[in-house]
Amino acid sequence: MTIRYLLAVILFFALLLGHMPTVLGSSDPGQAAWVNVRDYGALGDGATDDTASIQAAIDDAHARGVPTVVIPAGHYMVDSAGKTAAAALRVRSNLTIEIQSGATVELFPNDQRSHRMFYVLQCENVTFQGGGT
């Protein structure tokens, strides 16, 4: 392997890494294309209340203009009891909630008459997608 070839390979990967956000789908090189709820503390173990962690991911994505909140494989429990918005999670405008294959988002059982997992009111450009439930 020549030194010239090695330098070309290093330069290629340096350029690729420098433009990674664009490769991931963002038009702004400094902006992420998605946030992952696990990075905000969600465990997805089927027992822990992940409500605050998922809401933190939604709120941060909205505040930073990140278009997608990813909920990866796991069993996420959310609690709607006593919430002021009458739902567990408040969705914001211009967001995609991607519930990936193998992911389940479930409400904790409670004695409320109605149960709402997501609160989507006065929002626009909201999408739910993915192969999860």
C-alpha cells in the first residue's frame, strides 16, 4: 500500500465524517436528523415509567428543530394519570415519532375513565411511523 493511497483513504473518511449529519438527512451540517429516547433515560424494560424521558426527547427535538424522535426496540411504559393535558405525552409541531420495529409503547393501568397516550392539539406536520406498536 503506497503512502499516496493511504492518504487518499484517510482524506475520504475525514470528508465523510465531516458531512455525516447531511448523510443522515439533515440539510444543516450541525443539526442532528433524530433523537433517541434512550439518550434521555428511557429504559424500555416494560416496568419502568419512561414518560418523563420520552417527553424530554420530544421537547428537546422540538426546541432544537430536530425532525424525528426515535423509539427503538423495547417495551416502554408511560403514565397518563394526573397529567394536565389529559394524556401521557404531549407531541409538538413538525415532528415525526418513529416507533421502530420491536418497540411497544404502553400505558400503565390506572383508574381514569379515558386514557390518552399522545396529546396532539394545535400542532401541524406531525407523523407517527414505524413498525412498532
